[in-house]
Amino acid sequence: MKQKKCGWCVGDTQYEAYHDTEWGSPVTDDAVLFEFLLLETFQAGLSWITILRKRDNFESAFDGFDYKKIARYNEKKIAALLQDAGIVRNKLKVRSAVSNAQAFIKVQETFGSFNTYLWNFVGGKAIHNEVKNYKEAPATTPLSDKLSKDLKKRGFKFVGSTVIYAFMQAVGIVNDHETSCFRYSEIRQNDPVLK
């Protein structure tokens, strides 16, 4: 018998694989958190599947999402990225990847890790919503508003509340799997309480 999955991913092999193995799983690794943050900022105004299909290209273009390297990108590297047809060639988004990497490092210096900073917003424990149909999940919440505002204050760009809510869903701050989806209970049972 096929496992029940969230309706948004069904029918696309790549989408289903991402849903089954990554989306909504709590992420505590700073390198992975940065990767998702970078990809979500590029997704602003586009569909996630567009970004997912270009993910390998992004990884190659952005030095394996190494935020320490990205923070040091110069104008020559930015110009090269803007010629790369494999990614989303938006000048403001490419530049924001660099400034966001710099802001990310500053957050690490202040809080010890980006992970600590991020999970403090939920007391180290994921929020498990009761989504029956993915179309009912919110686009923003007061928490995404708060996190978005704080990130902007810290110099991050392309981090509006909608982008940040999608980021929170992706990295498991909120579990927005449909309650009938096999991943919902899996994630709920394995919810780490972060110290």
C-alpha cells in the first residue's frame, strides 16, 4: 500500500523525494540552515519546484553553499554568477546571497550558532500544526513576522514573512505536513528538544 503524502508533492518524483526525506525535518546544522535560507531567498516570487530543479546548479555555483566563501565574493564572482544560466539570475538576489552570508556569520558570532539563534524563537521545540489539507496552511504567521523582522534588523535581505514561513516549514521549525501524511507522525515522534 502506498504511503499517504502531502498533496502538494504527489506526482513529481523529485518533489516526492524532497518531501519524503527533507521537508519539515528539524535541521540543526548551520551549513544546512544556510543552504535552505539561500534557496528560499531565491525562491521569492517563484515556485519552489523551480528552485528544487536548479538546486544542484545552485550548489555548484555557490561553492557548495559554503557561507564563509560566499561572504567573501567579489564583484568578479558576482558578475560570473549573473552569467550562470543554471541559477536564478536576479542581481538583487545574487547580491543578497553575499550580504546574507555576512549577516549569517555575525549571528553565529553573537549567538554561538545560527541554529541556537533560530531555535530560540520556538524554545527549541518544533510547532506541530494540524494541517488537514496543504492548501489550508498559512503563508505567514505572527512568528514568521517576528523572525523576518529580526533578520532584517540584522542585515538579511529577501527575508519577508512569506519567505521566512516557507523556510520555517522546510527546516522543521513548524511541522506543516498534512496530518494524514506519513511524515507528520514520523517528525512529531522524533521531535528533538534542543538544549
